[in-house]
Amino acid sequence: MIILKFGGSSIKDSSHIKNVYSIIHSKIKNDNIAIVFSAMGGITNKLIKLAEKAKNGEDYDFDLNSIKSIHQNCINELELIGTSVKLDKCFKNLKIDLSAIFKKNHLSNKLIDKVLSYGEILSTTIIVDYLNFQNIPSEQLITNNIIITDNNFGNAYVHFQKSFNKIKNYFKEHKKTQIITGFIGSTEEGEITTLGRNGSDYTATLFGTALNANSIEIWSDVDGVLSTNPNFTKEARAIPYLTYEEAMELAHAGAEILFPPSIIPVLYKNI
């Protein structure tokens, strides 16, 4: 088993999704894989803006329609039939949540987690339909009720053993290629939580650890972990090998490619 993870910049439009498909197609020939996806590039920030406008009693229809257009244009360019109906259902539920925020003039961490979860649900809805269209039998796995967390909304703590058991049991019963929502968990009571910004990496390592994956691959638009910030130093270079401890230290020091908690699960199983 190999776990792949693709961030928002890797799936920001239809041409990028086609490129991701080519990577998946080449991998699936030789390996059993599962794939974690973030929201499409920029969508998480747009959803935050949307929720803030609703909280402030501002008209948010323009912003909502902008998000709809990004996803609709993507499925039109991918020539997907039937996906629009699924997206419409997601946007209908999103509008219900926004209306509740608008009426209350209040935006709790719990409500923002619910709003942000739509980004990953929308992206994986498109990608699973595209992979099936390309004859890769695939299934969407929305990770609420699979990844179990506490109620620290916005940066939830994962209950490892409960989550690992649920992941193992799910994969025993589902044999298609799993297209997994990054970033999303839920409390034991079923309330949606998020694992923090860049939490999709964490999702990938949680699944990889639970499934004893041979490897976990974080696909990105940068070359790897660099020796320094390339925005400040032209001599920045990719570091070819890191121990887990070194990677965690760099992550805590600000290396944005790595989300510090994501390293912990794989450390113990030497993945």
C-alpha cells in the first residue's frame, strides 16, 4: 500500500487534475494506492472569507457564486456528466450553514470547521468522478466518523487508536481506490472538526500508519524540503535525506512543506 497526497496547488484547475490523473495512472499499475486530497487551490481561503461575510451580515452571494463557478468550470472542462448534481447538493448544504451564521451574527470555531470541510468534499467529488470516467474504479471517503478527534475545533487532537481501528475496518470492506478528504475529522458525537491548516498531510500519515503503508508520498509544487527559505536566499537547495527528528525540527522552525504533527505517526512505524 502506498498513500499519495496532493495539495490544493496540484488540483487548482482541470489541467492540473489531468496531470494528477497521469501520476495516479502510472502508480496504480504497480501498487495498491489510496489518495488524499486538499481543497482546490485557494478555496479554503475563499470559504473563510465567505463565512466572515455571513457573520458580519454582508451579502455573500457573489463570493459563493465565485466558488461555484470555479468548480463548475472544472467539471465542464473535464467533461463530467452528473457531477453537477452532486456539487449542487453540497452547495445547498453550504448555503444552509451560511444562513445560520448570517442569522446569528456569530462564527464559532465549530461553524468555521463545518464550512471549511466543504472544500475537500467538493474537490474529492470531482476527482472521484474523473477517475471513474478514466476507468479507475474509485470511491470517495469523507473522513468525518473515520478520523476521531477531540472538540478542539480548528486544530483538533486525533484519537489515534480509535481512528486507526476505524481506518482498518473501513479498508477491509472497501476494495476500490479510495479518494480521501484531507483535513477533516469529527468528534465522537459526529461534529465535524479540522486538523489545522495543512492538515491534509496529517490525514495522509494517519492513513499510512493505520494501514502499514510501504510509503507515503506528499506531492507538491516545490522540490522538497529546502535548506533555507528560497524567497530570501538564492542558494537554497533541496535536502536529499532527513531523519524524522531533523524533519520535525525544520517543520517547527518554519519549513512550510511539512506540517509538524504529520511526522509523528510515521516516526513510530518507520514509514
